Amino acid sequence: MFLPAILGIFLFLGHPQGVPAGPCSQPKIIDQLLSWGYRTIPHPRKIEAIIIHSSYNILTPDSFSIAGILREYKQIDVSPHYIIGRNGDIYRLVADSDIAYHAGKSRLPDGKTDVNSVSIGIELVNTIHDSPTNAQYASLVLLVRCLESKYSLKYVLGHKDIAPGRKTDPWNFDWKKFDEMLGRAARGRSAQPR
């Protein structure tokens, strides 16, 4: 499924489209690489964490509009690496090798404060009153497994775990369900290292 045509106005399509997800045969990732909300660096990043977020569209009545969410991101120059729509479609917005502006002022459990530099941000399209869909959980599990196969991750955390008191997302996220789907024992608290 492709994003609405309106996204063409907001996307920089100079990056190659449809690039495979590396060593992962799954999940299917749709490249919609942005021209804002990140910076490139001249050396490889050491990716240590995945940060799970929630976002919704406040600009139009359709809270789940990815096009609307991206317009909001552009206005404030932020972006995650990936966003997962309500139907489970995964869009890559920023290359893993680039530093996406998704975490803001935050701290990992080991004390690192430049979280954007060492993490991958994944947004679930979800409001504070809704829960992620089963399709989103399934896609998130596939994406996390893919990223774990590529990087030596220490953490898979929620935004609220790295910015307590400032952030509350991912909203209504069932960590026990997520851990069970990944085939791991439940952590009890989401801020535990993987």
C-alpha cells in the first residue's frame, strides 16, 4: 500500500526506493525517505537501542493519517526511522545509518544522554485513547527481529522509559504481549535491558 499522493509534496525521493531491509527476508518495508528530521554522519553508528513511540495526526479529523503525522513532523523537524500504520504497514522514513530526531531530551538506563545517536526510533500510529492493533504488534515484532539481526542491541524501550515525566508513550502498549510474541519472558518493567 502506498501513502497518499499528497506525500509527494513532503517527501524527498532522491534516495533509492524499495531497498531491501538488509539481511532480513521479513518484514516488508516501504521506503518513504524524508528530507527532514535527521542528520547524516560520516562514520557508522553503533546502534544500541530501539525506542518505541506513539504518534497520531492532530491536523485533520483522521487521527490515523500517516500523511498528517508526517506534516506535523516536518513542521517541527523531527522523524523516527520507521512508522507502523494501523494496518501493519511499515514505512522507513530515515535510513538506519542516519541519526533521526525522535528521542529528544532523554537518557538510557546505562546513563547515555545522546539517545538519538545510538538508537532507532519506531512510531506506532496510535492515539492516547486507543491501543496498537494486532497487525501493528505483528509488524513491530518482525521489525525488531530484523533490527536485532543487524545490530548488537542492549535495549528495546518505550519513549516514557527514557524520558520519564516528559513523555508517556507508547500509549496503551502491552509489553507482556510484545515480549511473548518475541518469544521472551515478560520483563515486568519495560526499561529492563534485552
